[in-house]
Amino acid sequence: MTLSLQEISDRLEIEDLLVRYCYAVDDRDWDTYRNIFTADAVLDDTVTGGIRSGVEEHVVYLERALSKILMSQHAISTILLDVRGDEAGARVHCSCPMVVAIGEGKRQVFFQGLWYRDRLSRTPEGWRISELVEEGYWNYNVPEGFRF
């Protein structure tokens, strides 16, 4: 299969967008986070105990949920893209260690894994995520009683 320059560009732009999503969450950079999505985007992380909402509601939720996390490191891989003109689908694996304070000056690292199932749209500003759904969630070493 030979890709055209446009197809190569689209794939690189989408992969860059997905990486910027990870950094925006880890850095708590909500302005960048907002610019990753279309205005009418739907985000669904109910599989991890989160919410299904629009971008602004999700920022409010994440600010609260991640306030318990001292550090997170979203690492994506195994990106499967289906680009069809101005629309695309993606399935992306994410492994994410998280550091949480557990009291008395102690910290604990736990791990989460999941797949992002994304729908993306080409906009005048470039590619944006129009839907992000988390699925296939697993975790390891979560502190007893911890909830986002």
C-alpha cells in the first residue's frame, strides 16, 4: 500500500494530536486540552468511573478527579488509524502510571491501561477529536479505597 503525501500528512497530524492530548492531561494544560476537541465533542470515560460529557464539563471533572494525582504519565502506542477524507477513526492503547499521596508523607504508584476509541474530524484549524471513548480498562496496585 502506497500512501499519498496527504495521507501521510493526515496520519502524522492525527498522531501528533493524540500525543498532545496525553501531554495536556498530564500537564493539566486545560487551554491546550480544549483546543484538541471539536466544539461539540463528546468524551466518555465512564469505564474508569468518570463521566460522559462535553469538553467544558470534562475539564471541571478532570480538575477535581486529578487533584488527587501527584503525577500521571499517559503513554500511547499501537495506534490504529482509519482515515477517510475529512473523517477518521482511531483505536489507541494507553498505559498510564499514576502517583498518589496515601498519607504520612508516603506515595504509591498505580497503573491503568485502556484503549481510546476516537472519532476525528478535519477542521479549518486542523484535525480535532469529535468523540473520545475509553474502553477495555484495567488497573494494578490501586490504593485501597481510592476513587477519582
